[in-house]
Amino acid sequence: MNLPGDRLVPIVGGACVMLSTLMAVLVTPWSLAVTAFIGANLVFYGALGWCPATLLLQRFGIRQACPATAMRSQKSSSARAE
């Protein structure tokens, strides 16, 4: 299955939320801090189309489907190269 990065961000975020919630039940309630952090990143991603997970996905070679997001990442990478 070849999903674009724009679809993988919510999938990875949802899986991490489920895992950290399970950890909160089984291990320690402090794991809910991870859930809150992931939720904040998903809100950030929904508002701006970018979150820290997109950087990781780009490092792994996952393409971005949204042209605006891809254009933004190309601009930032070209600015870093200069």
C-alpha cells in the first residue's frame, strides 16, 4: 500500500494515541502526556498542514500529496542548501 504522507500523518498519530492510552491504563497515567502531545500536533497539522511527523516521513522518503505542503518543504530545503 503506497499512501501519501498527508494520509499517513493521521494514521500514525491515531496509532500512537491508541498505544499511549493503552500504556496509561496498563503502566502509568503519565502516558496521557504523550496522548496530549500527539493531539496537539494533529491540531497543528490540521491547521497548517505541517507537523513534526511530516519531517520524519520525509526522511523516510514518503511523498507529500498536497502540493502546498510539498512546495513549502521544497522552499525550506532550498533555503537550507544556500
